Amino acid sequence: MGTVSMRIVAVLFFALISLNLFSDDLMQIRNVLSKNTSVAGLFKQVKMLKELDFQLTSTGEFSYKNGVSLNWQQQKPFVMTIVMTPEKIEQLSADGVKSILTKSEQPGLFSMSASFLAVLSGNSSLEKDFSIVESKMQSKTWVLNLVPKDDILKKVIKQLRLSGSDFIEVVDIEEHSGNKTTIQFFNVKGLK
């Protein structure tokens, strides 16, 4: 479950890389998301496994500090913490077992991790990996539908849908396997 969580967290924010400046809606969405360089809140993640007709639900807290780290603290169904930085990814289980992945050990995972951290800081330099099939900005709410262009991501992800207002509120990940993941963010606040 830890590796799956790391991938989902990385993919979730990696999706924002697709933001570009070709439309007014996209520019407005990007401006909204780049206002807060440090945020924290609660999450609920529901993964539906098609083959097993089973749903996995996890909840917890997260925090992000621009250019420094993402801290993903899962509290249920079991305690686990993942901390992503530009140089390493640490996973700490409830029983104190710590695993650390470095850039030299897992360059592919770190490519996604670096992309994720770049997205959160407003860097859209990796927008080559997703096509934007829909972007809407109405009043204070927005929606982005993304399809991967990257060959590796295309094998797994069929489509991503992100929506929110001042912050990302919901991310829906549809996989080619038929599996679906929905991540909802609650009580998100900008930090100083």
C-alpha cells in the first residue's frame, strides 16, 4: 500500500504539470493554484479495484512547503507517513520501520516526485506529459481534465480530473485497468 500511495500522491500533483498558458481559463486556474506556496489540510482517498469489486479508503493529513517537502500522513486504515523532498522519499510505518529512496536508486520515481514539487511551486516546465482536454473556470470554481502524453503514464492512467476553488478539492484518477481513485481535500489552508 505504501508504494501505491506514493504513486498516487506523485501522480495527483504531477497532473498539474499540464497547466499551460494557451487559454484564459488555464491562466486563471494556474494563478489561483500558485497563490499559496505552502498549504495543509485533510484528505480522503478512495480507490475502487475493479477486478476485486473492492474499495480501499484511507484518510489523513497533508502539508506542502514550496520547494521543500510534501508530508502525507495517512492515519486510517493504518498509520503511515510519506515525506517527499527534491532529494529523497521517506516512508515511515506505524511500527517505526523507515525506508528511504534516493534519486540515484529510483530515478523514475524521482522524476515524478520532482515534477510534483515543481507543480506545487507553480513551475509548469513539464507540461509535455499531459494534454488538456477540458479547462473551465466559472466564478471561483474550476475543472481540468487531463490525458497523459507520456508513454509510461499512458500505460496506467486513462484520464485525470481535477477540480476546486482556491485549492485543489477533488482529484479523480481513471486507470486503463478500470480502477478508479478519488482524492478529496478538506479544510485546506494556506500557511505562512
